[in-house]
Amino acid sequence: MPFNTALSGIRAASSDLKITGNNIANASTSGFKRSRAEFGDVYAISVLGSGSNTIGSGVRLQSVSQNFNQGSMAFTENSLDLAVNGNGFFVVQQGGEQFYTRAGTFGLDKEGFVVNNVDARLQGFPADDAGNISGLQGDIQVRTSNLAPRATTNVDMLLNLDSSETVLQSNGTTFNTTGNSVAVTRAGLSDDTTTTVTGTTFTFPLANDFRVTPMTFDVELTASTGENGTVSVNLNTAEGIPATVNNFNELLTLEGVINTQLSQPLPPQSTVDVFAKAVDMGGGNYRMDFVATKSGEASQVRVLNASANAADIGIAANPAIATSTPGIAKVDNGYPEQTVDITDNNGGVISFVAAKGQSAAQTASSLNALNGVTASASTTLTIPFASFNNSNGDMTVTVKGVKLSADNLSVLADNVNALSNGTLQGVTASIDTATGDLTLTSSVGDDIPIRIESPDDGDSIEVFGNPNAPSSFLEVDTNGTLNNPSALNSDLNSIVVGGSINIVLDEGYTASNAVPPSVGLFGPLTGQAFTEVIINEFDPNDQGTYNWENQLTIFDSLGNSHVMTNYYVKQEYDANDPSTTANHWKMFTRIDGEDVGDPDTSLPPPQNIEATVAVFDVYFNDDGSLNNLITDDVLISNWTPKDADGNPNGAMTPQNVLNGGNTLIGDPPTSSNFVINLEGTTQFSSDFSVNDVDQSGYSTGRLSGLNIGDDGVIFARFTNGESQVLGQLALADFASMQGLQPVGDTMWAENYESGTPNIGAPQSGALGAIQSGALEESNVDLSEELVRLIIAQRNFQASAKTIETADSVTQTIINMR
């Protein structure tokens, strides 16, 4: 009967309708692969075979095959939307089972694992913290929490140091002024006095009539400087003097005539440095003095050979001689004139003269004007707490002409420091906390004069300059008796301390032959006085002491950033000096402006625990390449991370070399130590350049974005500017994709027919590439499926017609009589 045959056709058509309907239903399902019904005819076969005229028994569904052709790419803005461009399936795991899919609609779950819409975890090859991808398959996880900071443990710098750079440093000698006058405390008059002949008192009117009787006398000056000699003075009305002198104004006229003749005498006499001075003493009494022009000089003035009528203006008549009181110079630093010979590197000699009484600052300035000579001066004095007496707090102290209140030495120090950038430029004060003594310092080497004033008798001050010389005292005396016999009366006197000088001579320059040899600023210039010194030695605050510098941000263990600065100084090379080496540089390293070299334990406390200058020798071969054999290992092993206030911030502290610090730094690190690697650095004749620089540390950061490359490598970007490889996606391929078992949700499972999967990295072997930000669309062609739907419908109707026809035939047979 044909009923079974027709029923098989209906079943086949119904299956075709289901398969086609499923394709149509998943036309928008990402990664879906369309299916196709494959049918076979059915024949009954006996043991001995069938005859040639055997009639078939219908149709059966042999297979539902899937078309794994790639679908179109639909691009999205989600970096975790993934598509495989080529062969391969994404590998996912769910509930301990492993499945395979072409649908790349992935996202992150609450733990950061990459999952699809049914929480199956994407598989791949995770990376370690250093970004090294392992070969073991595992879940891909993206850290969405803070990225923990990482301390800098390695710095890579690829530089070029210009071989044509000049050497900035040289060798020279230095010495200090050690003469026996240096910084000796000297006390004396605050102001110069002048050599003066004091006349006797007279009144008006003068008895002399200058029309009748001229007045004559001689004025004589004997001095070490200026115009010396004798001038004869002739006073009469022809010289412009009134006939009689009856008041002070007329006396001033007479004074003017005398001074004209003293300054413009008749030849052959010459000018003398003396002048007449009319003095109104009050009460109708007057005086005529004769004063030397130059103050502070112990000269001699005499008035002699006077006519009898000279007594009218207080001058004793001949043979009497009026003799002066010598002038006294105000107190100064006590430095006499001294000569020193400076010999240059070509053998030329300059005789340098340090003038008498000139300050150390002035002498240093004159020395700096000489080629090959650098000088700096400073002045220091001490006021002991024990001998500072201010009984009622009324005393004032005048420092370099500036009057300061001084209730006590601490107040005086504060007042000095408040003016150190103003009227007391360069002068600073400090208090010794142990003794209470006050120290005043002039950073430029000016003389420091000290005066005191007070209404209280006995207030006093003591001043030390050179500690090997005696001190000096000033005392306020209101009762005519000094309490301290060594003191000077403060009304007229001051104490002055002079400065000392440090002198540096360029290579090949010498200083010798101090005259006098030790009485003054300069001491004997013997070989023991000189010390070898590096001229223009490295100073991070002076750009003229290093050839180049570069900066780099590094991080401590808490993620705080710090600035490391490296300075490069070319070293001198002399083929005749075995202590020098060609192509030699020194690299100095500082962090946050501080030295980070290991302490020098040979120094006395507290210097034995203080950081030293971190300096490293860098050598190059004659082809400009780095000489790794003799270049120092650059290990920073004494860096204590600090906060903005200069205090340790709690991050990991250093491990000095003496305590076991070395270039093998663990991961994770246990100290702030790090290594600077200069591999590849060159010394060519071209501008200094930083070709590449990198360091291993970073601060705390949060995930800001993901990039997934064609090779499936997942690259994470963080807000701290860091980036990190998180892993690599895995793809699977099968010998027979048609053998895969569909399990729903656009996933397949491995079975016997598919064979075992070949799992590897994208773009390896026959595996395709990863397209991030895109989804593979279904490969269903709706037009084709609709046509197939029509065909399946027709087939269904035709098989149903077969049943109808068979039924009619059967009915006819039943109705036969």
C-alpha cells in the first residue's frame, strides 16, 4: 500500500519545514549557522538482494547538516564584542563543560570574568603580572578593581652622550688666608679724629687794625700722606679782611682768607693739607683752630713764627709754637697692606696688592678680576651668652650701622635675620642651643662693626672673632668708672671683626711671596698651605658644572611619584696621565633634589649615616659603544621616599650595599632599591639625546579601556597611564565541524564524529584572526530559505495528495461486488 510511502514524504517535508523555519527564526542570531535537511530514499532489501524492478518504500531524513560558512561582520562600539575572521570557534566553559561558539557577544560578570549571555566563561591563556602569557588554558579575567601600585625596580635609558662636548672640570689648588690679622677682634674709636691745633679763646672786637698792622704766621704740616710743608700767612685788608673784626661773620671772612692762602700759597711755597676753622664757643668766646685735612692720620700741625698781634686770634707770638694733637684713625679690621705674587700658567707674574684696612669682600672682588683666580670671603664673630649684659633690657646693638633692639641674644638674632635680605644684606645670625652664644656671619666677607648704647651703667658686650685671639669688650660707663678694666667706653668706641678669604687657583697658577709674609691677611705661602681641588666641581644647582641632564618620574611602593634627575659630566683625559681614561663620563643621580648615595661609614657621626652624592663611572669604547666591562653597575640603594614636607612617607625604605643591597632585586621588591640600565647608550659626535627611557613602576590606577588585537591578546589600559597584557584568547578547530553536537544558545559540543579540538592562539596554524568591536551575523539567506519553505510546503501537499489518491483507490476496491 502507498500509505506508508506517502507518510514518509509527509514526515520528510515536515522536517524540512522545521529546519527551514529554524533557519528563518535565527536569521538575526549572532554566530548562528544555518542547517539543511538531507534526505535518502528507502528500499526493502532481502538477504539475496532485490530485483531490478523493486519499488521504493518512501523517504527518510538522513542528516541535518550545518553550513559553517562565515557570516557578515556587524561592527559595534563594544570592545568585548568579538568575531572570528576565518576558521575557529571561541572556547567557553559552563558548569564544568566545555563548549564552542562563533557568537562573540561577551561582557564582564561581577568578578571580572569574560562571559557570554548565558554566563559561559571565555577561555584563553592568562598572563602573569609582568604580562607574560602562559601556555595553560584558563578563564579570562579582567581586573576592574584598582590596579595596585608597583615600585620602580628597573629603569632603562638609551642615550647618546655627545663625544664632542668640552670637559668642564679641571684640577687646581686652593688655600685660605691665614695671616695673623685674620678675624682678630679689634676695638677702638667709632669715628676718626683729626690732627688739630686748638687755639686759645678770644672775644670781639679784635684789637688789631688790619689797615695799619698786618698779622703774619706760618702753618706747618708733617704727615705720611698728602701735601706737606710750610705756608706763610699774611693777613691784611689788601687780602679782603675788614679793617677790624667785630663779629663772627667777619671772623669767618678772616678764616676764608687764611684757607685761601693755605691752599694757594705764593710760590715757591706749595699747598699744605691744613685748613683754619673759626669756632663759636658760646658766651661771647671764640677760637681759631688749625685742622689737618686728612682725618684719622697721626700727622703733626704746627703754627709758628707768629707776629705779636696774632695773639688777637689765639695764636701765641714768636718764639712760641702751637703744636697739634695727633689724629687717631677709627677702628678697622687691622689688615695692613700686603703683596702677593700670582703666577699664571705661562709664567707671567702679577703682584697683587691687598690694600690696608680693605675688607675681605673687597679684596676677594679684586682677586676675582684676575685671570685664573676665584675668591670667596666670609666673616664670622661670636657674642657669648655669659658676657652679654643688658640689665634692664634697654640696650641696643648696632650692627654695620643698623641699630637693633636686643633684649637678649635671641631677640637680636631674630632682628638680624629679619634684615638679612635688606639693610643687613648677607648677614645672618644663629643661636647655639647648647651655650646660648650668638654667631653672626657675613656671607660676602664684609667687616662687621659692633656698637652698643644704653642708659644703664655697666651694660656690656663681648665679641670673639678668631678663636685663637683675645676677645674685646664694650661697656656703658655713666659714672666714670668701668667695671671691666679690659673694656672700652661704649660712647666713643666700636668693635670690628674682619673676614677671611678662600682662594682657588686654576691649573698651572700659583701664589707666592706674601710681603710681609704673615703680618696681615695672607699667611706664609708654603707648600703646606695649598690643597689640590677640582675646579668647577659638579653642583646640581649650577648648570655650568655638568654637560647634560635628564629627568624621569619613578614610583615608590605606595604609588607616590618622585622625580629622578641624572646629570652627565665629561671627564678629562690626558694620554700622559695614567690616572685618566679616554671616553669617560660620570653620571650623578638625585631624587627629589636630594642625594641618594650610600653613607660613608668612615666619617664621624652624624655624617656617617647621611646620604652621599650618588655618582657612577660610565665608559665607552673607541667606536662609541658602551664599555660594559668597566662601566659601574648603577644601583640606587639609599633612597628613602619622602613626602612634600621632606619627611619619610611610609613607603619601602632602602637597603644599602653594606646591608646586602645588590642589583638582583626580587619580585615583589622588599626595598626602595632600583637599577638603572644603560645598555645601548652611545657616545657619538651628535647632540645629547634621550632615545628611549622606561621604568617599571606605576601608581594606583583603574581600568579605563580594553584593546583586543587580531592575535587575541587582551591589552588593558589604566587611568595611571599604564597598560598591561591580561591574556590571549583561545580558538578551537575540528577535523569535522559537521560532527559537532548543537547544544543551544549558539554553542556546540565536541563528540565522537567531530574529533578532538585543536586549541591554539588566533592566527596560529589554520586558525583565524580576532576582530574586536564586531559580531559575526547569522549566515542565513532569507530569500533562499523562503524558497525552500515553498518547496517544503509543496512536497507536504503532494504527499498528502498521494494519501488521498490511495484512499480513493482503496475505497473503490472495497465497493466492488
